[in-house]
Amino acid sequence: MADPLVAQAGAVEFDEPSAPPKPPIPDAPPRPFGKLYAIGDIHLSFKGNREALQELAPKPNDGLILVGDVGESSEHLTIAFSRAKECFQTVFWTPGNHELYSLRAEEQAEGGSLKGEEKYLHSIEVARAFGVITPEDPYQFWWCEGKNGEAVPYLIAPIFTLYDYSFRPDHVKLEDAVAWAREENIEATDEYMLHPDPYPTREAWCEVLVNRTAARLTETVAHYGLGVKVVLAGHWPLRQDLVNLRLIPRFSIWCGTKQTEDWHRHFNAEVVVSGHLHIRRTDWRDDVRFEECSLGYPRQWKECQDKGMGINDFLREILPGPTYEGVDKAATIWRRFG
């Protein structure tokens, strides 16, 4: 016997739902427009890097993207966010692998015993306490002056994607990837300190993050149209061909996911910002600029310090960006000194 309520409901005609209105692009702020900088991998567990951060120069009209690996603890995040907000009008942050580490009992600060997604969400809370914009917050617009003096909006998208061991040769199976790296005495600390909870594996967590981020970016680009350029800022490189680790090539399996290979085209990127490699470089793919912006461990930038350089020399200008007229965009620019 047919359900009478279902039959009655089927007889009712409904209006077609209207599409949600496209969210408007906000008005441009007063001129002059500020610059947007980026730096990653400041690793505040090292005293020398903590001291260097205190030398950060105030740029009250500008913005800063912290591209992950600020440190491992809530204390490190607090130091970084408080200093960055003292110096910059707007601060963005996206996590690296070090923020996700679960610390040993004797090292635990607030949040240190948390694992996986809980550790990430705790870091989000710390960032929001300082007004820092995270991958879980609405994307923000940044404005620059165009070639003809017009105000040009860019959408700043901090993203969190993790890795899935897919940056490996085709003949190496997923289940053999870590063993393959160990053959050359290479193994990331992540294997012991970065837990994927509640997901069964890191690659499973990566899959969730990539799908969620792609859906959000797809919706955003659809809303604003191709007239708005995007700055994608995440810790891990989006492309395997930008991972050039001559001394430890098999470390590549902890450096990203092939699922993001074409995101720069698909999501209308103007600039893609990353860290993680501790090898500063500028590249172009499909006329999109890729910037690796890491500072690194103190020993890795000691040569720069010996030349009188400090942390301010490592702030990479993302917008409006350096002038590259006449530069061969088929070649990598290696930025050893900032």
C-alpha cells in the first residue's frame, strides 16, 4: 500500500531553488597598498632562530605568510604569532609537519600530548587567539596596484595538504616507499612523531585534506570567476618536479602528493608559496610563479649570517612581487642568500 504522506508530498510543486548569490569582492582598502611577504621553516625549537625572529622589522602596512614548520609546541606558535602580529598588519599561517608532532612526555607543553587532527585543531586555536588566518578560516583578499594604476584583488588561500608518499619512482610501490628510503639511510622523523589519528594512515589523512581543500577552492574560483587570481600557500610543494634534493633524493616521499600537480592551473594561481625543502628557489610553471621560502635550521643559513644577513633578508615578497623582466622563466632561480 502506498504511503499517503509520500503521495501527497509528490503532488506538491516546489519552486526551483535559486543559486546562492556570488559573494561580492570587498572594496579595496585605502592606498598605498601593502606588500605581502612569506617565510617558512623558522624552526623555533632552535635558540638561534628564536633570537633571529626578535629582529623581525615592523611593516605595519604589510602582510606575512608563515608557511609551516614554525615549531613543535604551543609555546613556539605563541612566540611566532605574537611577534608576527606585532610587526605585520595581517598574518597567515599554514601548518607543516613539525606543528603536527606529538611530543614526548618530558617535552610536553600545552597540547603536546595531542595526536594527528587534534594537534592540528589545537594549533588552529592558538593561531586564532592572535588573529592569525589559518586554512580553516575564510580566504582573504589582498590588493595590489595594477600596471595602469588600477586596484587588483588577489585571493590568499592558506592550504593544508600533507603528503602521501607518491613523490617516488614508478617502480616503487606505496607499501615499499619507506623501506626504499631507508635503503639510503633516509627516514623522516614523521614516521615516529606525526600521527594520523583518527585516520588509519598519513596517506589516508592526506586524501581527506586534498579532497576537502580542492572542493573548497573549486567553489571559491567558481564564485569569483577567473578574473580573480589566487595565491596558494602551503607547506609542502605542489609538484614533484620542484623537489630537487641532491643529497637526500629519497626524502622526496615525505614532500607532497601528486594529486596537487595541476592545482596552479586548475585554481587560477598567480603565485604558489611553499617551504619544507630548506632550499630557497623561484620557478615558473605555465607562467605561474612558485616560491620556496624556507629559512631552515641555524646551520643551514649560518653562511648568510656570517655575511651579516638576518631574518628580514629572508622575507620573500609575494605580492606585488619582484620584477622579472628579461628573466628566463624556463630556469630555476636558486636563492641561496635570501
